[in-house]
Amino acid sequence: MNWNHQYASINGIRVHYVDQGQGMPVILCHGFPHLWFSWHRQITALAAAGYRVIAPDMRGMGQTDAPQDPRYYDIDHITGDLIGLLDHLQLEQSVFAGLDFGAFAIYDLALRHPERVMAVIGLENPAAPHNPQESPLTEYRRMGEQHFLHIEYFREPPRADEELAAQPRRFLHKVFYTLSGSANYFDCFKYPPETAYIDAMEEPPPLPWSWLSEQELDYFVEEYTRSGFTGGLNWYRSMDMKWQQRKPFEGVLSAVPAYFLGSENDVDLEGFHGEDPIGLMRAIFPDLRQVRMVSDAGHMVQLEASEKVNAILLDYLAEIANSG
């Protein structure tokens, strides 16, 4: 497909995004280690159905600038990127969909600037992790003392930055499989804390898989080979700053309509959102209108189960459009 690539100076950085189609705007926000390209099958389907789809490379990843200091990945900067993108596109409002860190970004946006958000659609992550008593990196450090934990591995530069940059294809090949419904991320917990992430993951089968081709992996590898991984890792390194910035919003209810799409074999839903993940989201977004789960998929759901995800997203978007 001839993608409509655009670049803009937004919130002090150069932002790359793809802009396809016409109609009600939908902004798709990815996590790590993803790119705008993680949504390429959704962009095609949604644009063909009559929506304007905007998929940015989020701050620090892909062809968007990557500040080296984690302080530039706090909520103020990330929310500023999304508001700046709306302003650049001359959009008063948009629907926002997000997965992983992208989901947390759109929830923060909805709480701070609800007038700019038509609705949020969260994928896999129903609410930003929040423990009022203990910062997330403190909690994860304690977990990481017992066994390997990727968040603890990512914490301090430059080890992870250098090890991932030295083997980008091997890392991405392994992590995409590990996060999918075909593997079990929690097998990494069998390894001691000092293990490298690449070594803690099992060897994946060769490509192509049913949901990912060699050519598609090539795109991710080329982009991360050029950019490095520090920008993506800074989203983890800024977690405690975000935790502090979310404190004033504890107990605040958002009137923004919300939707959720998860998968039955997702690592985050299983291990990082407590016993009632959907309850966490409803506690922030009481107007949670639909929750749909996809079977036989994991955290890479928009690639693993593209047709099912597209159908659910189109159902959600039709309801949002019809609700005015």
C-alpha cells in the first residue's frame, strides 16, 4: 500500500505519522517494541471503512525523535505530543485507541483533556498500573531480585540499550514470539535476575508465522537498527515520574466513553493488572460500554488476530459514530 507518511514539528520534537483515509478521525497509539507499522492491517481496514486513521510513531521510537533523558517521557510530554498532533491536524477531537504504553497514554489524555477525546479504545492494558503505596519501579525492583524481570533489566542504561542494539533482529524475533499467544512470557521467570532478556526467551520458530512474515519483521528490524532502543526503554525508566503525576487523579472519574479489547493469552492481563483488570478500568471510566476478548492470541493481538481485531474496532467505531 502507498502509505501517506507525514512529518511535523510537535511539542519540541519531530514526529512521524501515517495518515490514511477520510472521515471520523481515529488515532492509533502503539507501545514498545512497536511502531506505527504494528497497526498497518488496522489502518488499511479502518480507512477502507470510511475513517481517517492516524498512526504516529510514538515519542522515542521509529522515525519520531528520541530524547535521551527519561525525563522527556513523562505524562506532560507524552500528553503534549497527542494534543500537539491534534492541533497540527486541526482536529478538535478524535477517537484514540492504544495498546500497552499507548493505552496508558490515551487514558492520561482522557483524564487531562477530555474535551479533545471522543472515546478511548484500550487494547490489552485496561488501566495504568498504579499502587498508591509504592512506586512501580520500587515494586518491580523487589520482583526482579527473585528472578529475571524485563522491567528491571531495562531500568539502568546502558546494558539493555547496548545488548538489544547489538542483536536487534534476534531480540525482535524472540520478543514478538514470547509476547504472542504461542509462547509463555512467564517462562522467563525461571532465569536468575542477572540474565539478559535475549537469553531468557525461548528460541522461536523460523518465520513466516501465520501472523507475521519475514518482510514485516524486516521493517521493525530496520527501524530499530537505525533508532536504537533507548527511546523505547525510556518509557519504562520514566514510570516513577508518571506515577507521581497520576496521584492528583486518584479517584477521578472520566466521562469519556470507553471500550476495551483484550486477548485470552495476554501476559499483561494475566500477570500485571491484578485479579480484576476490567474493574480497574471501570473505576476510571465508568462509561465502559463494551469489553470484547479475542481467543487464541496474546499481546501482539493486532497482528496475531488482525481480522478479529478489525471487526471489533469497526463495531466500536460505528457505535461511537452513531452516538454522536
